[in-house]
Amino acid sequence: MRRGIAAGVAAALLCAAALTGAFGVLLESALRAHGAADRYERAVAVVAASQRVEAVRRGNSDQTDARPLLERARVPASVADRVRAVPGVTEVVADVSLPVVTADGAVTTGRGWDATALTAVTVRAGRAPRAEHEVAVDSGSGSAVGDTLRLQVGGRAPEPYRVSGLVTGGSAAGHDVWFGQRTAQALNGRPGHADALVVLGTKETSVQALRAAAPGLVVATGADRGDVENPEVAAARLDLIGVCAAIGGVALLVVLLIVTGLLDVSVRDRTRELAVLRAIGATPRQVRRVIVRETLKVAVPASFLGGLLSLGLGTLLHRFMAEQGVLPPGLGLALGPLPVVGALALAVLTALGSAWLAARRVSGIQPAKAVSESAVEPTRLPRWRMVTGLVFLAVGLGSAATAFALGGQVAGAAMGGLVLSLIWAAALLGPWIARAGIAVLGPVVRLLFPVPGRLATDTATAAAVRLASVVTPIALALSFGASQLFVQTTAVNATRTQAAAGLRADHVLVSDGPGVPRDMYQAVRETAGPGAVTAVKRTTVVMQVADQLQSLPTQGLKGTLSNLDPGVKAGSLKGLRGTNTVALSSNVGSTDDVGSTVSLWLGDGTVIRPTVVAVYGRGQGFGDVLLPHDVVAAHVTDAGHDDYLLVKGEADLRPVLDRFPGTHATSAGQYSAALTETARRQGLPGLFAVAAISLFTLIGVVTTLAVATASRRRELALLRLIGATRGQVLAMLRLETCFVLGTGAVVGSLVAAVTLLTFGGAVTGLSALSVSPSVCAAVLGTVFLSGMAAVMLPARRLLRRRRSPRIA
């Protein structure tokens, strides 16, 4: 392998190992990370309800889907009596927590007094809270025993609480407000329930006995205690595993496509040498062994270095996701050797497999034909390649048809497979595509540039197979980058337009803290009128969609429904009342579902089977599920607060806002803009991953073009010997590059267009498509400039020699 080609292959493999290893770092973090067991550190075990939903796939009893619960599932406090009877248990603490808003709008955490046993909190002055309106606070808070604090807690309006005691000690005592145990459970909205039962005991405490005493509940020990204390970490871990597996799989397929094309070009550069080996008696296995051995010498060090760099890239990706709020603070970074080893193995195996495939044709031809076939490139596609390419094309078009037919969540999930299927079809049918591009552009080029145009057309036609190896990464870079980028911007635009079109209220009341207190709804009704207010409580439910469990954004509604218009297509929202009704978006339901029943797992895992009363179209703006408010509020972590209130009319709401600290009013337009920003921020990690994969693809494009140009020394020398001037050869190469880049751009744009039109037509509506012309121009310009530079720089170096060129 020549030095320049080896450098290009090494660069591609280094980037490939760094890219796949970075997602391996995230995957390892998701598999190994646990929430910090801070307050539960002294516990021998923690008894809690399961924070995930599991269900067997329809039609396949061997596969089980699982989705995390984003609301805390409570455990009955009565279970504590049975757990206390287990030998070795010294105490069982019913841990209860709830948000508290102080008079100045600051947010802190309220806890039941029993939890002081977990963090060694002691009373420094006064006594523990006993009465309903008594609290204990940290001795450094500036309060004294007997002082009165106005606290907004449990969804109530701010009320006076007497400081009964001052406490000290504990890791978080300075930030906590302590209530009596019964008061905390009542304010939490689930009397008789606790967040978790924390078991204190001796080494003789049997975990099996604890599980027997708490059937149907989770008994967490060791690092799993931190997941109970921080359920958002456990939920994020499960989602992160799925994201890393999906994006990592796409990255691996992209790497395989790029490296295969690159090594195919490098092997074709040595066709003459390998043909001579076959002619003098080398066996096919010996020829393949030579190619594999040389590839291994390049692949191992480059992949190892890329694996080491993946640790830094994975760290940056983790930090970015944490800063954007996609990962909870408790989900830490786990760095280990596995991503490096995995990236090394994947890159090396990909390189070896690609080299073997590239060497298969030249090593398999008959010795008598070897030398003659080394002088010309093959002009016909192998039958297996043609059939496989057509199969991928059929799969891609079938995915598009399926997405159009089913729509919703199914269509969204099909986007990645749709792009990759069409790209693999383009890669396998590349020579046909290259010849079609030459046939279209050739006459124009020959007319405008007679001599270099004819040279470019003739050489490109004769080398269609080689050009196909270059067209594929260009099409991949444009189609994958553009489709994924504009799918994200289209989804964000759909959220903005649907929310703006559906919010009919004049004011939206929101909070800077945990939410709008439940009592504020009644206060606003008294001010603005009973028919002017809508309370909205957000949550996430789990539903089986297209035989897979999906986590769906959900809103619970109370009050007048005229303040919002989700675009009802069938049925009526007037039937959304009681405890056994639901409305579904067209993303997860159809008009035929009205009147039928569906199975839903609410935020805390409770199963309900409500009747579908309506199907609506604005799922991006209002979530995929609408439920009665009370059904949602009874199964969420914080039942005392709503997410926002919609208010119609021009009533003066300032007295109400002044009464509830931390709340304020905004317009429907401003609230829609805030939703848009939230949706954009949630999509940033996906865009970051797309940018990383697209950057690698661009590097593959540049490397493949440079290697393909460097491998044409003999051809360029021959052109110079038969009389072509240096300027004519360079002009020919520029026109050939235009053939390649133009064909790749057309194919990539077609794939991206099919993907976007499918997504728009099946998910968001074609009117929501958001494609920026300036971004398209920037992407095309980057690819064209990079590709032209990758061809012309090595070509100028090859043609710069003063002496007469020789045919090597």
C-alpha cells in the first residue's frame, strides 16, 4: 500500500474508531452509572415501587419491551410494618419529600421528620414539628424558634408556619424544611404512601427475607439504592442506552460504507501488481492474505489511536448533553477501557472485512486473464450486487410507503432505516448512477469545453465503477446530514406552529418554581370567571404503539376547553371527563379508534383502559395524549402543582400573581416560543450526533477523492505522454470532479427529499417542513469545495514534475 493511500486509510479508520468509541463511552456510562446514594447511604436496602413498565410484544412472546416511568411510583407505608418484622432490621423510615416555595420565590425541599434518621439531623433548639403548621429549619437559616414563615407547599396558597425547632447536621439539612411525618404525607398528595421505605439494619439482614416481606416491590441494595433516591437517573439510563444503540448502529453502518469504498479504491490502485502475482502462480488465498496483512498494519495503530481519542470525544458529548439538561446531574461519566477496545475491534474488523471484499474479485480471476484485466476496469455489475442493490431500493421505498400509510410514531421511527436503505441501494447500484450522471452532464460539458470535456467524459465512462466508490460517500454526506438536520428543524417548527395555532387564551400563567399551585386555579376562576380558565398538568404515559412500548407526552386538562384547539379530527373533547376517557393524537391513533378502548400506563405505572373520545392532529404542540386533569394529578410525583393555566379575557390578574410567589403571566405567543426553544434544546444531542457522523462522512469523502486521485498516476502520465497539456489534464480532472460531485449531490438530495417528504406527510404535515436555503447552500458549498480541493491538490502535485512523466 503506497504511503499516501495508507495515510488516507489510516485517517478514515482513526476517525471511525473515535466516532464509534465516543458513543461507546456514552453507552458504558448508561450501563454503569447509578444515582448517588447520598441520603440512603446508611441503608442496608431500600424498598420502592418499580420505575419501569414491561410488556410482551404483540405476536412475539419471546421479546419484551421496557420503558421507564418518569413520575415517582409510591409505595404503601403500611408495608413498613412487615419489613420491620424481618430479623436484623432496626428501623424502617418512610421517606417523603415535596417542593416548597418560600415567600421570596425560592424553591427548596420539604421532608417528613422521620427522614432525619437517615442523615443524622439533630435538634439544636426547640423541638421537632408536631402540629400541622409547624416546621423545623436549619440553625443557619437566620430564623429563630417561634418565628413565622410563609410557605407555599402542597399546591396551597402561601400559609404561615411556626418554626418549632432548629436543626443541625445532615448533608442537605441547610436546604431542607422539616414537617411532621403525617403533615408531609398529607401535603404530598398521597396520604398513606411514601417515596420509598429506607431499611436500616445489621449485616445479618436478609435481602431474600425483605423481598418476601414486600412482594411486588423492588428491594434495592448496593449501587441500586442511588437509583431509587434519584429515579430520573435510572430513567435517563434506559433512554440513553436506546439512543446510543440507535445512533451507534447508524454510525457503524456509515463507517462500514465509507471504509469499504475507500479500501476498494486502494485495492484497485494495486490491481496491476496483484494481477502479476496471480499470473506468476500466487493462489487467491495468498493474494488476499497480502492485502489483509497490509491493511492490518495500517488499521491497528490508527484504530488504537482513534479509540484513545474517543474517550475525549465521548467526554465532550456527555458534558454537552448534561449542560443542555438532557442528562440528569446524577448520571455521571464512566470512563473505562471497553470503549477503546470496542472501537479498536470494530474498526479493525471493518477494515479487514472491507479489504477482503475489495480483494475478492482480483484474487479470484484466472491467472491467464489477470494481467489483461488489470489494464481496464470492469464495466458490468456483478449479479449479486445488482440484486442486492435493487432489494435495498425496494426496502427503502417500502419504508416510505409504510410511513405514509401508518404515520405517527411508526413513521418517525422509520426515518433512519429509510435513509440508510436508500444509501445502500445507491452504493450498490453506484456504477449505474455514475453512468446516468455522465450521460446527463456529458453533452453539456463537451459543448462548453470541447477537449477537456471529451477527455473527462471518456475517462469517467470507462471508470464508472471507480467513480461509484466516490459518489457514494458524497451522496451519504448530503443525504444523511440534510435529512437528519431538517427532520429536527421540521419537528421544532411543527411544535411552534401547532402550539401557536392551538392556544386560544389571552394569558398563560406559569411559574419559575415547581409549577402553578393547585389553589391558584380557583383564585383565577374567581377573578376571570369560571368559563375563562383551563388548568394543564403535564406527564408522560406509556402506550403500546405498533407493537412497541412508547413514552408519550401527555397533558391533563381541567376547566374550559375553549382555550385550546388541538385540531380535533374525529369525536369531541367534550367527552373528555370522568376517569375513563382519553383523546389521542393522529400520531398514535386513527379516526377509527374513536369509541374503542386503549391500554395506558400512567406516570406512576398504574394501568388504565380508557375509552377514546377524540382524535386530534396537533400532537407536536399538545402532546400525543390528553386525559382528564384529575386522572393525571393522582399519578404524578407532584400532585400539588399544575404546569400552566390558560386564561381568556382581560381581567386584572396582578393581585392573584402577587399572592403566589414565583408565578407570572405571559402571552400565548411567548409561551409557544418557549415550547419551541425547549423542543430545540431537546433535539440538540441528536443534532450533535448527526454533526459528528456527517463530519466523519465529509472526512471520508475528502479521503476517498484524494486516494482515488493519487491512484491515477499512470493514467495521468499516459495522457501527458500522448500530448495532453498540463492545463488540459487539470481541466479534465475539474470536470470529472464536477461529474462526481454533481451526481452525488443529486442522489443525496433525492434521498433527503424522499425522507423529508415522507416525514412531513406522515408525521408533521407538509406545511411544517422547515428547510433553510442558506444551510443547504452552505452544506453543498462545503462538500463541493472540500471535494474539489481533495482532487486538485494531489493532482497538481502529480503534474508538477519538470521532467517528462513516466508510466510507473
